[in-house]
Amino acid sequence: MKILKTPRMERCIGCNSCSLACARLVHKRLSWLAAGIRIMSTGGMSTGFDARLCLACNPAPCVDACPTGAYAQRKDGGVNVKKSLCIRCGDCAHACPVDAIYLDNTGEPYVCIHCGRCVPFCPHDCLEMMGSSKKSFAEGAEGVLP
Amino acid sequence: MIRDHFRVLVVDLSAGKGKIITHEGRDEFVGGSGLAAHLFDQFGQPDRPWDDPDQPLIFAIGPLTGYFPLMSKTVCAFKSPYHDQYAESHAGGRSALSLKFADLDALVIVGRAPAPACLAVGSHHLEIQDVHFLWGKNVKSTGKRLRQMFSGSGHRSILRIGPAGEIGSAMASINVDTYRHFGRLGGGAVMGVKNLKGIVIEGDEMFALPAGKDYQKLFQKVYEQLTATDMMKKYHNLGTPVNIAVLNDLNALPCRNLQQTSDPQIDGITGETFAEETLLRNQACSGCPIGCIHLGYVREKFHQDHRYYFFQVAYDHEPIFATGAMLCVTDAFAVLGIIDEIEEMGLDVMSAGVALSWATEATEKGIISDKDTIVPLKFGDAEAYKQAVVHLGSGASDFYRLLGMGTLKAAEHYGGSDFACVLGQEMAGYATGEVFYTAQSLGLRHSHLDSGGYSYDQKHDDKDVQKAVDFLITDEQDRVLLTSMVACLFARKVYTKAHLAECLDVLGYPAIAENLDAIKQQIQKKRWQLRLATGFKPEAVAIPKRFTELTTWKGKTDAKYLNALKSAYAKKLNTIGAST
């Protein structure tokens, strides 16, 4: 299974096309927050941009934190989420060490499902779907415990 | 959110309170330019001066904002300190999507805060915070503090003013997210008189999309048209500075306070030079994949032991023309240094550059002296211009305070009106001919973007007055329709009338989609009604003598043609703006 990674974020221009695409295509929303990938400046517009998204942990702390089984571990890292089982407690977001899960005003969580539908909307090729074994040093750890 | 009315937040800074109002008229005024005019009609005080606390400062977006790419601009409307009349200025950055996701079609600010304040709004919050400690701070410093103080990092827009806005300069801009601006006609001074140092708009709401597949399909089609062709290459490659060399070759680039229309040293400041030597990276407005914002760098040595600092400066054709060509500064890094000072003071770069070019020629001619300008001004002296910018932005002397109210205001006092490069306000970077001079002088925003007069000059050799005026009127209508959606005008070739109708229809605005011709005329009329009601007399506009002395690739300006254009266009505008 492939994982969405952000190996070339230094190219990011902050257009939010990826976030808007995720919200539009995956979550059927108009939003730049209700998305599995969110773009932030790294300390003002002069400092470039960073992507907040699931780094495909394995094991994923959000799975462990979820009290209702809404979150399940994906085989090669990351999670599957069954929203019908979610009670909007927000424990998943609190457990995520990299702030990858967005909670809306009702407590509904939005997390990357590594579907890759945002990738073609990036005008600078910052994003890539990669095999879980492929190294992407740009985003640090691979999400798999040694 | 898709709605058949407007949801508007009206904030009264005097009372420290706001209220949400429902404003009717969606099918007639659409949003953006139309909505701003519609709101000024309700909240504006045509007979009272621009600095009356009751005058509104309006920010408006449109029905397509966020739903389609490049629908990424915000329209700001106010009574201008430049001419005390109705004015519009446009900006992008994150402002449009922040307003959309704050669930507002418009934000209207009236009143005056008792102390310097920052207004913070979002879909679920409104606060007015005392920021007296930021008064006097420049744009960069203010931005840093506001980022710390308010929530919503990454998904908000931070608008702020610098010292120029605080002193009421008619050249004061409103900075948007560091690299964009509501630049022209003094919106920054309107914030200043309201004691409003900053506005933070947090976009923290989300909306359902139209049901079915039609919207998704149409989005994809529009997105591909914008990105899969070379149509937008001009904007993301060299960007608008590509025009510098092109216009210079045509003898149509305003240089040396318009004493020349080309400069043999231009190679130092062409778009190609900026891209190859200074360009660090690009940036985009939210919701636009083009990335037309070009950021150059300046590296300065502050200690002999190889100690440096650097900063990033956004550049475009207009800032380069105004602070480079007009001031005879032909080193790209020096130009960026001047632009940076202008940014920090919160001035409009076009007005500031053109005003200083007039001041330099006035110095040469002995009309003003170093006593007035504090620092001796000389064409090509970038360091002197950087100091002059600080004086202009802070109103350091009577001369600079008057100059900040408009170059012609200073010229009326000191002399030198003949060579003031003013077309309604300080000129834009096109010396293309009679149609452009007429278009900017009489255009509603006094902007090169009101209509494509500069393009018409380049495509037509005939001197058919009626044909040219008809073009200006209809082109303005087409543009005002786009700025009511609110589209970036760079996308005007993609968002044809048919495309706009499709987009509106798929979102559930069939009444607008079916009626675009009538709507664009109606919005055009409303704006001109406001402009005339606030005192504009098109027939009284004078174009300074300097413009009649120019020689471009087409030859010398035809003064007779220019006057005929001006009279015919003024007559037409008076007809459009007649109240019945």
C-alpha cells in the first residue's frame, strides 16, 4: 500500500490546492481545514510552508487512543476510519503527536487516508504517493518503529 | 455558503460591538464590486468627508470565492482620502478564502476605536483588542506581533497598516498577509482614522458542496483549463515584470519621471534579470495554483566581519516601474531595497515611486529644495530614495505630508503640475498612448485594471474616438463582472461569460447566470452613481502636459485625439452615472 508523503515541501507556494481538493473530493466539503492535509506557514509568509498530514505511524497512537474502534491500523502505516463508529470525543486528535487530525466544530475528525487524490492538484509536485518502504528523508521518520 | 442573500458582519468600533445582518440583492449585485457598492449605498455618507468616523470600510467577496480556482480576490471599498470620493481597491493573499470560511460575504467596519485596536473575526468569534503598543510600528513588526496574539495560524488573513496609514496619508496601503496589498487610493488611512491597526480574519468554517457530480466535473474542467495550458505561463514564469523589457523596446515604459519612454540601462531591472538574479521563490493566493507572487531577496552586509542579514521582497511590474524606471534606479537589488522600505512604511508603491520621481525633477528644476525633501534627491540615488520613503511614510515635514496626499496636491502648492505623472492618481507603468491615459484618468479606480486601455493602444492604430470609448465601457463591464465574483483578473481569458454562467448555475445561482449582461451594466451604473454622488466630475479631469509631450513607438501623443477621447468618455460616464 502506498502512503502520501511530502518530499518536496520546499517548493510549496501555499495555494492550498491540496487541502481544498481533499475536502472537495474525499469529504465533499468546501474547506481548507476539513482535509487530511493542511498547509501552514512555518512562522509567517516569509518562512515557507509546511504540510500537516498523517505520517503513517505503525503502530498509530490514534488507533490506540480511539475508545470505540472507529480507528483501525492500516497494514503499512496510517489508519482507516469508520466515521459511523466515531463518538466525536477527539481523543484521536489529542493522541496524534504531529497534529495531523483536524476536528471540526462538532468534533468530527478529518485525517489523511492516503488515497492520493490531492497529488495531481499540487502545481509544484510537492506531494507523492510512495511505497511504505521507500525512504523519504525530507519528512523525517518513516512512521515505523525500529 | 451558497445563499440567496448576503451575510454581512457590521462592526462598530466606537461601540465595540458587531452584528450580523442579512442584506438582500444577491441577484442584482452578486458580490465583490457589486456588493461593495450596494453596501456603500446603505452605510456610506456621500456628503461627509472620508475621515468621518461613520464612513464604512468594506471588504467583500463573491459567490464563486473558494468554489473555483483563482476566485481568490477581495474587494475593499471606502471613501478615499486621495479625492474624498468613492473608491475600490483589490487584494488577494488569504483574505478572500478567510472571509469565505468566516462565513461572511462582507465585513463592514464603521466607527472609531477609542484606542489603537485590532479587530479579530471568525465564524464563531468577534473581538476588538487594544493594541496601542503597536501604534507607530512598521508593517513587518506589526505582522509578527499580530501573528503571536491571535488564533488561526495558517488559515487566517492578517491585514495591517504601517505609519503611513496612521498619519492619514492618501498613499497609505493596507498590507495583506505580508506580500499583497489593498494598495491604491489610501485605504490604509481609512483604517488609521478608525484607530484600526490590524484586522485578523480567521477562516474556520466549512460548507457542504452542491449535490451530484456536476460541480465536481466543472471544477475539474476549469482547473485543467487554468493549469494544463500555457495560458497562465506569463504569470508564473517571469510574472508581470516580463512587461518591463517589452514596454522599454516599444518606447512605452515610463522612465525618469516620464521624461523618457525607454532607458538604455534597463537590462538591470528587466523581469529576466529579476528572475535570474534575485528570485528566491514563488507564492500563491489561497485557492490559486498559479503562484504569480515573485519573491526576491536582498542581502545586506551590516558589519565588516562578514555579518549579513537578508529579507524577502515581493516584486511585480508596477513596483519595478515606479521605483526603478521612474527613479532611474537600474540595479535590481537596489530596487528591492526601495520597495522594502515602502512596504515597511505601509505606502502604496506605485504612488510613492511616482511621487518621488516628481519630487526629483522638481528638485532639478529648483521648484523645491533639499530643505523640503530633507535628503537631497537625485535620479539613480537609491539610498536617498530609501530615506525619502521613510520621510514620506512618516510625514516628516510639511512637504512630505502634502506629497502624501497626492503629487498634484504638492504640485499645486509648489508648482510643477505640468510634469506630475498623475492620471487620476499616480500613473501605472504604461506609456502606451492616448487611450490608456484617458482610461486611467477617468477610470473608477484610476487603475490600469479598470479597463484594458494599455492593450487597446497596442492593438489599434486608428484614432476612432467612439470605437475606443465603446471599448472602455464594455471592457469595464466585463471586468466588473469578474470583480463581483471575485476573480483574479489574470484569469479573465478562462472565465468568459459562458464559463461564469456555468459556474454560477452549478452552485445554484441560476438567476444570476441567466442575467449577466443586465447585471454587469447595473453594477457598472451603481458604481458610477456612487462616484458621481461623492463629487467626481469626469469632465473636469485634466491630464498633465507631460503626457502630451511623450513619444512612443506610435509617435508623439496626439493631443487633439486625447482631448476628444477624454471628452467623449467623460460624457459617457456622466450618462451612465446619472441617478435615473
